[in-house]
Amino acid sequence: MNAPYHYRPVATSLSPRFLTIIESPYAGEVEANLVYARQCIRHAIEHYQETPFASHLLYTQMFDDDIPAERAIGISLGLKYYNAARNVVAYIDLGISSGMDLGMDVARKLGIPIQFRSAHNNDPAAILSSLNRLPDGQPIPIHDTEKTQSSD
């Protein structure tokens, strides 16, 4: 396990319900972004009982994100999971990257709901406002940090 990540036991009563694609930044401050992505995964499990998947945590271990052909392979593989996902969640504490925009565009084309969240329990609407832009100019379906209700 990577040193910056500290294991904490998860409550045994959690029962993740459905596949959620996690979008968070990768490029740039890679190490900090990897730590943040792990926080997002944990947040989705603990607060929403989802089964989260973040392709940038997996495929960047095998493919070099700095080599365009390898980046394209990793992105292509990650996008295959969208067909099985119930929703896409963009964690936006660190902003919205071009890779996140791409994932959200695919979700919109497939009709998959997109939620914007904070792994640090900040107000997603305030974060989006501070970014001075909306992802691809689309309406923003903000969801608070309370647990989602589902019949699953």
C-alpha cells in the first residue's frame, strides 16, 4: 500500500449497492491527486454505500499517462465501465480536469446521471462557483453530502 494512504477499518455494516464511476483529477500534482482519489473512493463507500471505480487509479499503473497512445488505451478501457454504471460522480475539491470533462461528456451521451461532490464535505455549488466555469456549459445537478436513498 502506498505510504501517503493510511488504512482505517470500514464499518462492517456497509453494503455497497451499485457501481459508481469516480471522476477526479489525475494529471498535474499526480501524488496529491492520487491521495485525493483514494479519499473520494472511501467517501463514496462510507457516505453513499456505492461501489466506486476510478479508472485513473488502476490503468495509470500499467500505462504511462504522459505517452498519448498509452493514455488513450487507459481512457478507452476506463470508459467501458460506464455502460455498467448507475451514476458518475465528479469530486471537485481540486477542480475539474480535461479528463473529468471527457468522462462527464461520455456520461451525458449515455444518459448516466452526473453528481458533483466534495470529499471534504464542502458545498459543491460554492466550489463550482469558485471555478468560474461550468463543465462544458451543462446544467449542474448539485447533490449534497447526505446519503442517497435507493431501493437497491
